[in-house]
Amino acid sequence: KTPVAILLSGRGSNATALIEACARPDFPARICLVLSNKPDAPGLDMARAAGLETVAIDHRLYKKDREAHERAVDAALQKAGAEVVCLAGYMRLLTPFLTTQWAGKMLNIHPSLLPVFPGLHTHERALDAGVRIHGCTVHLVTEGMDEGPILGQAAVPVLPGDTAEGLAARVLRQEHRLYPDVLRRYLTKSPASTPAEAALLVA
Ligand code: GAR
């Protein structure tokens, strides 16, 4: 099993989905570390309760020096023996230091069908734009925010009368399916062979 580290900043529901997938004997990854920039992130408590190694590296202790914070994050990743990093609600802009260090080995999940709606408030923006299909994306991390080669997407229809909360909840359910599925395909180097696999389209 490939040692994978998870970086998170909050709730950790995607981290939970990855941890549950890794608990299956036939899944090609094991979680070697769950790291947060927020010491009080609920996701850290969840990971600790699951018996996983956790560490908090509080970005506020590094003043405005983003790279110094990332050097500490990277040292923790190396120490844990991570070979792949999954960002799961890690709400920090990364500097070229970390993106270069982990080029091709760092995945992110984002709650929109990239390249539309990078950044924050994706569900509100999807509703404002009037799109009929919304969703989520797993991609390799490069220097630009929410950019980088797309590894998989799941589509979620926007329903009449949808609220941002309702839409967010339906997208989140698909995030929890998509991320483990894409990680498995990424680690086993088995690209999706059918359109249905490539885009987990929700009816
Ligand atoms: C998820 O919806 C994830 O896609 C999003 O933050 C949420 C974290 O929830 N990530 C981004 O917006 C990254 N740009 P979680 O902590 O319950 O997994």
C-alpha cells in the first residue's frame, strides 16, 4: 500500500471518505499522516479517533512567511514517509516550494467542475451563473490555485429551487465517491476506460 498523507483545514469529511477507503484490504493506499494548519480542525480529531498519526502545524506561528510554514509541512510529510499527498479541504494557497516539491504527487479536490469556479463560494456562484450541471473535480496540484491536470470529475444536476446548501450537500456526497475512486485509479495507473468511469455522472 502506498503511504498517503492528507492535508486538511476543517471538517474532514473528504478525509473520512479516504480513510474509510484505505481501511479496505484491496485499496492501494494507507494513510501515514493527517496534517492540518489549524490545530482545532474537527478533521484532526476524527483522524486521531481513527487511530491515525496526526500533526498540526499552525500557520499563524509563521507570521506571514508562507514558505517557512510549508517547509515545516514538508518536513512532517517526509518524516511520515508520504509518497502522495491528498489535499482535502486544505484552505491554504500554496507557494511554488510545496507545489514543486510534490509535483505530480499531490492531489486536490475542488467543489466545482473546473476550470469553472475556482476559489471560494462555488455553489453560490454556480447558482448565480445559472448552470444546469455542477459538480466536483479531483486534479493534480500545480502552481495556480485550483489548476492542474484533471484526474476525474463527478457531475451533479442543479435542480429548480436549489439552494447553495442543498446543492453543496449533493456535491459533497459525490466528492466522497470521487476522491477515493480517483486516488485508486491514480495509484494503480489505471485511467478510466469508459466514459461512465471518467465522469461519475449522476442521474
Ligand atoms: C470540500 O467541499 C472541498 O471540495 C473543498 O472544501 C470542502 C472541505 O470539506 N475544497 C476547496 O474548496 C478547495 N479549493 P471537508 O473538510 O468536509 O472535506
